[in-house]
Amino acid sequence: MYKADAIIYSNDPNLEEVFIPLYLEVTETMVSAITRNSQTTCLGESVELFARPHGEYTNPTYRWHSKPEGFDSVIQNPVVTPDTSTWYIVEMLSDSIPFYDSVFIDVLPVPEVDLGSDTSFCDLVEWPLDAGDQGVRYFWSTGDTTQTIVVDTSTSFQGYGERTITVRVHGANRCQKADSVIIGFVDCTGINEFNNNISFQVFPNPNNGKFTVDLEVIHDDIINISVLNLTGKTVFQQKNINVNGNKKVIIDLRNEPAGMYQLFISGINYTAVKKLVLN
């Protein structure tokens, strides 16, 4: 036990000095807040915190909290997944005496990667995929190591069908992120002939954004129509169209930019795809 006196003076000559006794008790008991490995992590990764007691202690209990606020735990060694750089403070109680320590976790950003929505195309389409410009290294499931690639019917394997394309992007800060997309290619030749129960034609094609889909069914059917742009975004959708024999549907995409689009026609147990060109 150490003792000292603090003397407080005032500028007011009418006030006397004030003596305040101070006491300092030194103990070997303490707690350390640490992590298993590095105190730097990437966004989305988990970190295990450890509260290590030292010295003499009896039936210790622990309580963690964070700054910024949002985390609270009474587990001695909790696992956290911070979404921003955070201080974690632990309080250890031993015989009702509190002991404190803290550890700072620095959270680094991960590259933003978005390959878009799963989609299908006609066989003549060459589909670009962009993994974003936030990486220093790119690893595609196709074996490519560039920021962008082009997918067609020869990618991964030769011919029609679906292929899953994955990319892992490494940032300059060692953080990484992956994304994947399913790209399908179908044979659009002879699409105006009867397939299952339906045939359809699109005219004019190419067009200025306004065109007609001429549907014909053998048996009454309920049809869904959607149009996707080259980013996989749905720019038009109409569901539950009752078709009895023949039906014409007028679609107006004149507010959309010129380029290539995909028209999807689906009914009971089938889906057909046709390439559209907007001038």
C-alpha cells in the first residue's frame, strides 16, 4: 500500500489549501485482453478474444463490451465479427474487485465483387464478366487471371448448358472476396417452331425498343415473359398471361439503351430464349 497527499491550491487568497490523501494498492492480479492471432482482420472475418487472468484471483467472472457499442458478452473467450474497427473492453471481477483491459481490432475493407445475376443466353452471345477494379490479383475458375473475361459456349466446356463461373479477388491489403454466377447457353435456332406446347415470333427484330411477341399454343397455357439486359437486370416482366390459341403481346422498351437483350418465354415445364437487338 502506497500513500501520498495531494495539495490543491486556489487563486483566491481567502481559500485555504486543501489536503487530499491518496492511496495506491499494488496487486499482482490483472487481466489481459488479447486475440489468438493478429489484431488486424478483414471485413466479414471472425476473431476470437481471450481474457487471460494473472496473479491471485478467486472465482473470476468476465464481461466484455465494445466501442463503438453493439457487443456485449459474459463469455471469457468470445468470438466476434466486427464490421468496423472496434475496441473490445473486458472487465474481470475477482472477489467483487474489478480489473480491466482492452484490445483494438482493426477491420480492413474487402474488394467489392459482383458478377451479376444468373442468366441464360443464345449460343451466339459473348458475355463479359467484370470482377471490379479493387483487386491486385484475380483468380477465375476458368484459369484466367485478368479483371475481366468473356464467357461463351467454349468456356469451361464446349457446347450448350449451364456453367458456374467463380472469381476470387485479392486486394492490396491482403483481404479477398469471391463471387460466382451461373451462365447458361441454349440453342435458339428454330425458336419459332413448336417446342412442347408453344411457338412464338418477335417482330420487328432488331427494333427501336417497341416490338410484338406473337404467341401460339396448341393447348391453353399460362405464359411468363421477361426481358434481361446484358448485366442480367430484368427490364421487363409480365406474368400469368393466359394464352388460348394465339395472343400478341406488345412490349415497349424505348426508355432502355440500345444494345443486346434476352427475351425469356416460359410456360409449363419449358423455357425458351430469344436474342433481341434494340437500335
